[in-house]
Amino acid sequence: MCTLRHAIAPALAALALWAAPAMAQSATQAAGYALHYDFGTTPTPQEMAHFVTVQPDGRGLPAGKGTPAEGAKLYAENCVACHGEKLEGIPKPGIGGDKLIGGRGSLTTGTPVKTIESYWPYATTVFDFVKRAMPFQAPGSLTDDQVYSIVAYILSEANIIKKTDTIDQATLAKVQMPNRDGFVPDPRPEIELYR
């Protein structure tokens, strides 16, 4: 049996959710806090161009290109201190970086080795991570061509692409990573918003 209380409760809950932002704004103003602080600036298109968001299918990849040969030089200059001369990683807490290659087939064993080669499902998101977070001492300082080159070097050392390949926004999206099928789709509907 449905009572009036059961019928009204959902409507009151919806009203509360609808009114909450306005009530919060009124409370902020009543407490004497400004709604806008009038400091900072709106970023320019040139400033925003520095930031990329690369999707697994390659959407968001910037223009540019790189080769493993160019990447080897850049890796030696920017990456070797943390990831080792042979991409083997330096397992020292606080100083070292992860191992980047090897470990294929190890994820289902008692001693899994998670690397770009064994674990990472999409080459495009390797680009995204390197662009945003590397090198450790100066994240985001590499040009798009430098990032393409470093990613090409890592992928070639992992025998995922040939040492003579050039990667760019078209070819990187076509790279088939060894563990691409080792993941399951996320069934949450909001995830589709980001694809």
C-alpha cells in the first residue's frame, strides 16, 4: 500500500537536489564570501594548446612525428637516469623509474611484470602519459615530435614496431599492443561520454 509519505518523499528529494546549488550560492553570499575572486586570467588558445587529452583510438593526438633513432638520443638525454640504459628501470625508492619493456606473458603468473610492453593496452595513451608526466624533473617540457620519438623508441625496443618505422597521429593509433585484449570494457554508462 502506498502512503502519501511514500509518494511525496521522492519529489522532496528531487526538489532538494534542484535547489541545493542556489541555496549554497545564497549561503556563500550571506557569509560575505565573493562568488568571483577577480584574479587570474582566462587561458589563451596558445596556452591551452600545450595540453592534450589523447583517447585510446587516437583522438586528441597532436600533429608531429618521430622515429626510434631520434627517440634513442632523446631517451639518453631525458629518460635514462630513471629508466636505465636498456629500459630496465631503476628500482630505487624515490629515485628510480619503472621498467618499460619485457614481461610479456607474466601477468597471469605469480610474479607479474607490468611494463608498457606487457600491460599497456594502447600506444596512444603511452604518448599521452609521456607528454603529460615526463621527464620526471620537467614534466610537459617535451615537444610533440620529441614525445613521438621517445614513444617510437620504447615501442621499437619492445619489438612492437620496427626500428625503421615513423610514428605520427595516424600510425600510432594503429599500433597493436601485445596486451590490448587483456582488458574488459567498463560497463558504466558514463564511461561512454569519454569515448
